[in-house]
Amino acid sequence: MWRTSTRVIGLTIALAGAGLAGFVASCSDSGTVGDGGAEADTNVGPSPLCAVSPTAAPFPTGACNSPKPSAPDAFDEALAAVGLDRCSVQMDPKNMPQSVMNVADPRRLADFTPLLQYPLRLPAYGNETAKWLDDAMNGATPVTSAIAAAAERIGAPVTQCADPSWFVVDGTDPAPLASAVGELYAAYGADFDAAGTAQLVSGVPMDLQRALVPVVRALSAAGQAINDARAPASGYMPRFLLAPDWVRGLAGYNWTSGQLKAFDSVNVGELAQAALWVSSAIEAAQLSRFAGQALDPVAIDTPLGRIVLHGSGADDYEPGGGAENALLLLDTGGDDTYRVPVGATTNTHVLSVGVDLGGKDSYGYVEVPDPADSIGHRLPSDGAGRNSGISRSEVLREGAALLGVGLLFDYGPDPDKYRSLTTSQGVGVFGVGVLYDEGGDDDYAAESLTQGGGAWGIGLLLDEAGNDKYLAYSSAQGFGFTKGIGGLVDEAGNDSYFTDPGDPAVGGDPLYPNAQLPGTGNTSMSQGCGEGHRPDAPDPGYQFAGGMGVLRDAQGSDTYTTSVFGQGCSFAMGIGMLLEGGGDDTYEGLWYVQGSAAHTGIAYFDDKAGNDKYNPTFPIRATSIGVGHDFSSVLHYDEGGDDVYHGPGLSLGSGNDNGIGMMLAVGGTDVFNAASINTLGSANAGDIQTTSRRTIQTLGVFVKANGTGSYSVGGVDAGSYPNGSWSYAPQNTDGGADGGTPNYAEKSIGIDRPAGNASWP
């Protein structure tokens, strides 16, 4: 074990806990660089990198609040058939008070109302989001730029670059890393053993010491900012620590006004700023140049946690060895095994960063099997056991943060393995958590609140390349809860995104209870899904508007598997987007999937190209593929390829009960199989015909353009409809038999234009 030979220097003053309660400092004056800094001509530090939040393009305003193509096309023709145009496709705000959700919820995301009201803004919004993420992943600062983009999307932009003085390193300093650690001690008012620390780092190569100086300074400033941002939580810490389980639906609160105020007062923008400082210092250091560097183990205790440096051997990091939740753990390579949390926070370690520079690494934990582990796709327990089969683990791992910042960087092209249970693999709850993997055929597995999840914070899983596997159950793979954003970004490779379908008939394990399919489905909330809480459940009397979930896969032939609520979905004022760049993809799901939303949600599904298959084997049940239910706005956009759809009843561009559902399939030879009617451009308001809501628009639009379409409904071959149009007759306002007054608030249209064009700019 490496720990047996590690040299450690301890603190020489008792601090009031590593949580640093009560310590507040100005972020613009970090106090981490002494007055006697290096002269300019002796500076040998890395060049500073600056990345701040991008500026979003403004939404169209004026005579038309929605984007329009250069010339009218088949989609405009479809709208005209129901008395609309692109400018008048909207969710009228004056009708919103009749929704189950209070759309004036102060916790709603800044872009929620503009997108809900004018859903045709979604394609440009999705394209911009995808471009920001792609640019981040293809640039010099993937983690920093992705954090900055995510912060902009939740209305908490980061605008302050790392202090340039952090990158000034005195070329005459014989122990620059020790000097930087001394600055950190001074910033936190602790006594420092300068000579002992200099001796401790004497075996660290000089160029590596110099590269780490800005990192240590950034960590120091970030710790101060985190402490300031999390100050509102100080009186409610036990309730904050329960927050991940509450988000997962496994715990409840007896809310008080004080707790609500504390939850809303944690400064997510300041946490994002702290994360950006640290990630930009790490990315500026270009640490990959030290991959394979031989290095005797070094560990230094600091007021913020331990700094651990380790060389290129095949290392085994075990509990009790001093590396768990380190402030900074740098491993220069080798096939390493991590059985401790790395790049993840605890209540007393509010900032944790892990950097591994290469090798076939395995990230996991000490397994303590539970009898209920051996069912479905469950992972071995970690000692916390299970309750009704659901993991009770509360340990954050692998780029995760609760009330802090947790970052994990894994560099190199080798395949890596990631295993955890909950709140791991790029998750931020009242914080910022990021897992970045540079390449290789990686294998990610966890159960819930994982693989890119954010609640009152930012959670990102960023994977550059490789044929990767992602496995989870719930709240995963691009999941956003209240005031948060969760993103999974995979830039290249043929990837598998799997959240257990729950239905035993298709190999599922019904672990996370689901109202739509009790016993045969899971509540997925995954693969680009934004979720909130209705005011009537699960916390009666308390509403929480949803956050933003994004899954961005830039290229490759991918498979997507989920259960209920997934693949570009939202619930209760969330925003969900699945942004697929191209490839021959396969999508499988059961209910509320592939562009669907309920209860004032926003969902956007975009597949750019490829010969895709939708639900080729799953018994898909309802409300999927471009369906908006109950004041929701949804778009499903397939931009090319020979595609085959299997849709349930209420699918394929349909609105339900005052919802807007639209589908645009462009190019290729496509096949559309619908299980029953109320599909292919249906407007269905049967549940509200006898209420005042019957006069509020329900809109369903289906357009197939620039290619051939063939159709079947209810198993009956309906043939092709070149240049055809169809609609569903409005239901009667009295809800009775034919002969009543038609409900002209139902607007239903489907068209097929083989030689026409259609687009959503």
C-alpha cells in the first residue's frame, strides 16, 4: 500500500473544523498571494486561462416572438390549416393560472417562461446549448467552459476569471509548492511549518511544483468562496444533508419558512465561480505533460484538507490511507484502484479535487454485500444496506458535491471503470460536481442521482471519446431538479445509455416506484430530464419548479434505454433536452419518453441524422414522442435518415389537455407505427371537456417532409399519404355523444409532403 511510505505533515493549530464556519473573505481579494510576489522577469508560472459564461442569444421579439425560416415551408402549411402561424404558436400566459403548477414560482429557471410560452424557440435554444458544450469539450478548457455554460443556463453566470497573480511563480523559489501551501495556511490563519513542508516537497520535480502553485492558490480562494456561499445552510445542516435523499424521493420534510429561505439562499453562482477558478487553474497547468512521472508519495495536511501527490505505479487507495476526500489528489498514472471517494465532498470537506493522468483506473468503494443486491442491475452495497431494495448509501463519490465543489479529472485514452451507488459521477446538490474523462471505452454504473445531475447546483459528466456504457436506475444521465442543471456530454463513440426499464418482461427491475406502471416500470427522470414537485405531492402545500436536464451526444451510433420519463422529458416546470448529433441510434422506452412532458413542462428532443429506431422491441405504453400534456410545450425533431417509429396511443406529435405537442420528421424513408388513434398530430382534451379549461387551446402537429412516409394505426396498414393531410374531429364540449358543439380549441393537424421542406430554425 502506498500509504505505508507516505510522509505527512500535520496542522500545528486546532481549527474550528474543516467546514471553516464563519470565515468569509472577498473573492476579489483572495489573500493567497503574498505582497512580495515574484518579479515579472522571474515568473515561470503557467499562462492564465480565462473562461466565463457565454452570452446567450436573445429570444426573438417584436412582430414575431418565434424564429422563422427564410421562406414558408410544410410546417407553415400545417399551422395555417388550423388557423395558426409560427408567431401565434404559443402557450397563452393568461391561461396559466389554471395549471396545476404556479407558473410564477420564483424558483423557476430564467428561461422557463419564454420557452414555455413560445416553444418554437426550443430548436435554436437547443442548438446553442449543444454548441456551447461541444465548444467546451473541443477546446483547451473543457471542464471550465462546461461549468460556465451550465451556470448561464440556470441564470447564475460566472463572470470573474481566475486572478492572474495566482499564475505568477517565482523562478528563484527553491520550493514553490511549499510557498503556495504556506500562503494557503496564512489565508486561513493557521501556523505553518515552512521548513518541514519544503523538505516534504523536495522530491517533487520543480516543473510539477510550479504547475501546482496556481492550483493551490485557486483552491485557497475557492474554499473561502464556498464557505461564504454555504453560510445560509449553517443553521439547517441536518436538513441539507438529507437533500439528496429528498431529491431522490426517499425522504420528506416538514417544511418551515426558515428552511425554505435557507435552501433558496445558498449562492449557487458563487459556488460555480469557485469551481471555475479551480478548474481553470488545473486546465491551465496542462498536467497531462506529467503523465508517467515517477514520484515518491507525498501528503500535506492543510486547513482545507490533504494534498496528496502520487506517482505512476499501480496504486491501491484504501480507506484510512489518507487519500479519501482529499483537497487535491494527483496521481501521475498507472492502473489505479480507488476504493475511497475521490473528487467528492463531505460535510467537513467542502472542496475536493482528484486528477489522474493515465492508466486503466477503477473507481469504486469497499463492497459490503446486502441480500437485496443480487436483483436486476443493482450494484453491491457499501455497508449502508437497502430499504425496500433501494440503496441507503449517502456517500458521495467520483466528482460530486453537496454544499461545496467536487471535481474529478481522469486524463488519458485508457478505459476506466466507475462504480458508485448514489449522488456520484458528476452531481451537484447545492454545489458543483463534475466528472471529466478524456477518453477510452469507459464503464459507468450507479443507481440514482448520478451521471450528470444537479439540484440547486450544477452536475456534469463529461466524456470526450470512446465506446462508453452508462448504467443507472433513476435521476440520471442528464437530470435537473429545482434551480439546478444536470448534464451528460459525450463527444464521440458508439455509446450505451441505460436506465433500468423496470418491466420484468424486458429484463427490468421495478425498483423506483412509478405511478404510471406500478410493478412494471421505474420512475426514470433520466437522459435529458427536468423534474420538479407539484404543489399537491410529494410535499403537499409546497411547490418546487423543476430544473434543467441535458443529454448531449455529439456523434456515434448509440442506444438509449429507459422506463418512464426519459430521453428529452420534463415534469412539473422542468426543462429536458436530448440533443443527439447523429448516427444510427436506437431508442427504447415505456411512457413519457422521446420528447414528452407533463404538468407545465418543457421538452425538446433533437436527432440530427442517421437511420434511427424508436421502440423497436419495448411495449411502449402512452404519451410519448412529441407529446405535451397539461400546459406543457414539447417538440420532437428528427432531421434526417431512414427512421422507424413505434408509438403508443397519444404519440407522434400530439397535444393533450391544453398541451402543445409537435413533431417534425425530415428526410429519408420513414415508417410510423401507432398503436391506436390520438396519434400523428392529435389534439385530445377529453379529460377537460366539462371544465372551464375546454376553451383553452390543445395543439397537436405532425409533419413529415422531404422524404417518404408510410403509416399504420392499431396494427392496420394505413399505407402512404404523399401530399396528404389529416386531422381528428374536435370532441364535443359537453363530453357526450356526437351531435354536441365541437370543441374548436382542439387544433389537430398532420401532413405528409414528400417533395416539401420543413424546418425549425
